[in-house]
Amino acid sequence: MNTPKDIRDLSFEELDGYLKSVGQETFRAQQIFEWIYKKGAVGFESMSNLPLDLRQRLRQDFDLKPNAITKKVVSEDGTTKFLFDLLDHEKIESVLIPTATRTTACISTQAGCKFGCRFCASGIGGWSRHLSCAEIVTQVLHVKEESQKHKRPLSNIVFMGTGEPLDNFDNLFKAIRIINSDKAMGIGARHITISTVGLVPRIKELARQNLQIELAVSLHGFDNASRNVLMPVNRKYPFDELIEACRQYVKATKRQITFEYILIKDVTCTPKAVQSLKKALQGLICKMNLIPYNPVSEFDHRTPSRQEMLTFRNRLEECGIHATIRMPRGRDVAAACGQLRHAHLEK
Ligand code: SF4
């Protein structure tokens, strides 16, 4: 049987198929999933309820190694950021974000990013490759282990790290099925958020699948012209087409959509932006997550004052658009998307 080398690249069914091919029964797949995803095993030797010859066979056929941690930084607010070194020495980031009500893992889906948003450190170095299912779930396992050390069970997953999750659709959904499965990590679909730059065909596909997963769309512009400047992807999937796809998604799934919207002084939080958003989002079940710009040296943007942000939020609310300002987390450890990786690459 031609199997992937890392055992975490296998779905439960694929693992079961492999085990059957070597004369084992389904309950062994259950045991192995428990060792990897519930107990955090990073070697086959520790799987003490498996027969010795099966452990040897697994060792021969698969890898089960932790990612090498190149850097781990802990913020004053508890946000913990990891920089991982993959087997081919690509670097990826993951973040543990503890708040009063939840403990969230922010996970990367690609090494680098091809979308080059004009405020984001991840896009600066370009795109290298998709991450495999194993590389995605291994990040979650690392963050989960760290959260358990602090007696904070991992409750939420957001795919908002480096890369565009929906551009790596198959590996992402294979990983999500493992993260979601009660046989593995058992994190509920409603506690998993996919953030997309706005790939219209993929949003339509998600609408057809009617999953319970949360969808966040990086809007970041208030009309076609402003989004063209900040997000090159808008030239392929223009603002109006994106909003229409979001309307179809909400209609098909009956689920609220979240718009991520960056607050850049004199660019995105202006009275003109409020009026344009009011018109574009009228009648759409949505909320807006307002994200204060986190400075990146390559860009000239400035962060608005606290008062400017509050005024913008209040104006949106007056227009019937529910909006909250996302409190910046881990600023002292470069927790914004791609900053740690970018600093490492620059070095
Ligand atoms: S915001 Fe997301 S899609 Fe845009 S460059 Fe950064 S990682 Fe890529």
C-alpha cells in the first residue's frame, strides 16, 4: 500500500484501511488515534496497548515526530507564539491566545502567502507551498499541549495564520475532520473558524456543503477601489461579487458571516467608509470584527487613535452593522499574522 510517510496525514478511514491491509482490526485505529490526538504521543514506542510487532511495523512505515520549535515567545497577556521549522526548513507560525472565556489556537495553512495584502507581513516573502494535513494538525497538537500545561483546555481553532486556508482546500478539510472528530481532538465545528481572503468560488462551495463551521471573510476595504489598493485579490474577485457570494452563503447556511476589517488611519475608518459599508451590507446577517492595524515596517500605514476607532465602530452600529473592536493581543511578541516568521526570514 502506498501510504503517506507521516501518520497524521491519514484520515481515520485511511488508517483503518492501512491496518486492515496488515491484518489488524478497526479498534487498533481507534487506539492509535487516541494516542496521537488525545494523549499527544510523538512516538510509537509509548503506545503501550499495541502489540510490539505492530508498533515496530508502524515505526517502519510512518513518521510521528513533533515539529521542531525554532522560537517560542510569551506575551505579557499570555499569548504564546511558536515559530516551527518543518522538515524542508520552511518556517510556519502558530499562536495560542488565552482570553477570559476561551483558549484559541491560530493555525497556518500555507508556508508564506501568495495574496500579498498591503498591510500583512505574511505576504511580503511570497508563497512557498501548501502545508500537509499532518503539518496542520501538528500545529494544533503543539498549541494544545501548551494550553494543557497552563490548565486551559483548547476550546477554539481559527485558521487565520499564514496563508489562505481555502487555497489549500483538501488538506485543510482533512485536518478539520480530524480536529472535529470525537475519535481525535473532538473540537466542535462551531468552534472552528476559517478565515478567507475572499475566494468567491470556494465560498460558494462552502455554502453548498452547509457545514457548521464559522466563516470569516477578510474584507478590509469598503468598496472596490479601496479594496483594490489593500488586497490585490480584489482584482480577481471584486468587492461586489464577494458580497454577493457572502449573501448566498448566509442564505444557504442560515449562518452569520464575520467580516474582518482592518482599521488604518485615514484609509479605512473614514465617514465615507461607513456610508459605503452601510450600503453594501444592508440586510446581510453579519458582524464586523474591527482590527487595529499592527505596524509592519514595509508599509506606511498608521494605527488610528482609540477615539477614532470608537467613533468608527459607533457609526457602524448606528447604521445597524454590529461591530466590535478586536483588542490587540501579544503586540510585544509580534503576534500579528506573519510577523515572527517575517522577522526570522529577514535575519
Ligand atoms: S492577510 Fe491573509 S491572505 Fe492577506 S497576505 Fe496576509 S496571510 Fe495572506
